[in-house]
Amino acid sequence: MQEATALNEILAANRAAGRIALSVAVTEGVTRRRRVYEDGPLRVRFPNAATDVLEAMIVNTAGGIAGGDRHDLDICVEDGAALAVTTAAAEKVYRAQDGGSAIAIKMTVGEGARLTWLPQETILFDRAKLDRRIDVELSQSARFVMAEAVVFGRSAMDETVEQGAFSDRWRVRRDGMLMFAETIRLDGAIAQMLREPAVAGGGVAIATVLAAPGDQDMVERLRAQTFCGEVGASSWNGLAMARLCAKDGASLRRDLAAAFAAMGGTLPRLWLN
């Protein structure tokens, strides 16, 4: 018993707590960094700092997320600035022995500012536990396009997520008024749930794209594309959304890049290579 307690204490002490706080602003007509704070395993790099749309690339030096880890990201795009955010690699969420991992993302977009959010895929391993919360605050004239992709297991390695827990909560407000809210929760026998026709119909890779403002023209551009998997799109109340489901991560990635561009997103250079 004492050995087990000591092991748990060692594991708890080695949990990673990462944080990035980034704000960008317009200086002499170009979007530049105003403030950058990094802590723990998280870093942010800027591969094209001289262009109108600043690209920020988030790096997790730990190589993945384990049970008990926590990541906090705070992104602020000040009035008139333009920022595109991605990640250096797919984020891997490993099996959790007991406590789950957490990611909290806060994004603020000022008047006349633009933010595109397109991280690479989040890959969940069998028995992974992840709670993710995304909160977005938009000014009246802000423009925002975001996408998140989740892959349940590495298909190329014949991996299956039989059990696990995944909670994904999105809240988007404009001028303080809630305009979009949803929560996805899969807990328990995830592989069995994904096989259900009303869930993923056997697909193991899913994504959501949200554009604000968004309109029916975006939806029609997306519907004109040819996709590997299943894609549905709609627009309402100044928003446009696309849902994607594919049989593997590679197919989803191709579909997501096409959908994101059709809905007005700026594809980072990493997605074009």
C-alpha cells in the first residue's frame, strides 16, 4: 500500500501544467506580437512575422498530454489585427491511469480583427480522458473561423479507442451575448458509441468548423466540394457550421482543409506542405 501511495505521489508531481498568453496588435500596418507568455511545456513560434496575417504555431515540448496534465491558452487579437493559429504537430492524449487531462482555451477578438484557429488533429489513445473547454469573445465587427479535429486512435497502427472519456465544450459570445453553445460528451465504451449510425456510423475521425460571421454562400461553396468522408453544413443567425466525419485521420485532414478554406479560413503554411 505504501509503495502504491508513493508511486501515485511521484506521478502526480510529474504532471505537466502548460500555459500560453498571447496578444497581438497592429503596428505600422502589420500585425505583430504585443505580449507573449510561456510556461511549462508550451511554446509559441511565429514562422512568418513579416506578413499582414501573423501566423502563430503552438508547440508542446512534452510530446503529448498525459493524465493529470493541464494546458491553458489565452489568445487576444486586438482591434484591426489578423492572426492565424495552428500547432506544430497533432496533439496526442495518452491513456490516463486515474485522473484525466484538461485543456482550457480562451480567445478574444477585437473590433475589425480577424482570427483563424486551425490546430492539427487531437489524437485520443485508448482509455484517454480529456476535458476541453473553448471560450470565444468577439467584438461586434470581429471575424472568426475555427476548426477542431479529433481522431479516436491511430488508424494506420490499427489502434482502437475501446474505452475513454472525451468532453468538448464550446461557448462563443459577441459583445457579451451568447451566440453559440454546444457540448460533446463521449464517456465509456467509445468504440461502440462511434459505431452507432446516429453518432459516427463507424467513422473514427470527426471535426467541426465554425465561422462568425457566416452565411449561406459559405455553405454553398462547401457543398460544391468533393469530400472523402461525410460532410454536412448549415447557416443560421449569422453563423455557418460544417460537421465532418471520416473513416481515418488522413481522409479527415484532406476534407477539413477544403472545408476550412471554403468557409473563409486562412490555411497555415503547415497545412499546405
